[in-house]
Amino acid sequence: MRRNSPVLRDGVLMSVGTLTVLPVAAPSVVNRRVAAVAMVLAPLAALPLAGVAVLAVLAGTWLGLPPFVTAVAAIGAVAFGSRGLHLDGLADVADGLAASYDRDRALAVMRRGDVGPSGVVTLVLVLLGQVAALAGAVTAGVGVPAVAAAVLAGRAVLPLCCVRGVPSARPDGLGAAVAGTVPPWVAGALVSGGLLACAVVPGIAWWHGFLAPVLGWACAAVLLAHAVRRFGGLTGDVLGACVELTTVVVLVVLSVPA
């Protein structure tokens, strides 16, 4: 137990410190064991983000704000609460995919700090999709469960992308630290637990709650497979893109009346 305690502590610190703006101490050690724990705990680390988004929806509804304004507040709170980390990854992946079929050139484009036209368009479309879908869910009276499920399901895709067998595109960076660190049985347990949790969310039909993360994770799996083929493996940017894609798909599915 003593041996595992530092790994668990460092994993919690890495997960919270990476995925949220909450001020936490730096991990004493960052290795693949710590990175695996950090990815597995990603949905728990995202609970504060989900809570802030839920509060934004509740406040907007109570104040009688237009659903679209309420949705902007909730999605904006999640974006700023995660430092825009996943949105940045989404833009970089879009630019990398549009840059060239040459792997090294695509990775070089993704590593630059600027955002190209493909990245800008992708960011705008995905954010509009998230806001519009959440506004629809708010109008339908399921804004609170929808935004909570979307935020948590989006972060639950992280350990699924890091399952053993997924290579890293680079020898360094976040992708190299987390790629292939999560055992398949752990990923399977997370999927089962996530689906069960979404199926019992109050206010949403069980099959509706079940379908939303399934479709979200399936779309992320397609993106991950394409990224591995184009870039040679996983990067931190690819993880961020998978988070945002899962989030928008879950919101879209839950915005459709059951």
C-alpha cells in the first residue's frame, strides 16, 4: 500500500493539474505508471468542470436567459476551466491533418504555436455545435444532465485512447507519457461503469443516456485510428481532439428528444 500511495497521489495531482485550472502541487514523479493513473482518474478530475457547467445551466435557467446564452456560459466555463487545453489540441490536429500526408511535416505543424485556417474553422464549428446542442437540451428541459454527461464522457475517452497497443507518435511529450499505459481490463471497466452511470441519469431515458456516450466514444475511436495512421501514433493534441469530439457528439445526441 505504501508503495502504491505515491503513485496514486502523483496520478491525482497530474490529472487535476493537467485537466483543470485548479491549483495543485506538482507531482513528485511523472512516469508511465503515474501517467496511467492520471488518465484513469480523468473523469473524476473533471467533476469540478461538470459542476461549474451544471451551475451555469441552473443559473441561466433561473434567470430566464435565452437557452443559447445559457449554453455559451456553460461551454465557456468548461473551456476556461480546462485552460482551453483540449480546444488547442483540436485545432492543432485539424491543422496537422490538413497540412500534408507527410508524417513529419504534419507533426511539425501541430507543434507550432499558431492556428491555421483549418484549425480556426474546426474550432468554430465544434464550439457552435456544442453550444447549439446544449441550447437544444436546455430548451427540452434536460440541460443539466446533458452537460454533465457530455463533460464527463468527454474526459472518460482519455483512458480509452491510452489503452495498451496504441503507440505514441513522438518519443517525447504527453502522448509518449500516456500512450499504451492503460490495461484493456481497466478500459473495459471504465466503459461499463460510464455506460451504467449515463443510463441512470435522472431526466434522460436509459437508452438515450446509453446511446450518447457509445456514439461519442465511437467517433473518437475513428478519429484516433485516423490519427494513428496519419501521424504514426498518439499525441497530446489527439487526446484533446478526441475529448472535444466526444463532448459535441454526446450533446447532440442528448439534445434530440427521446
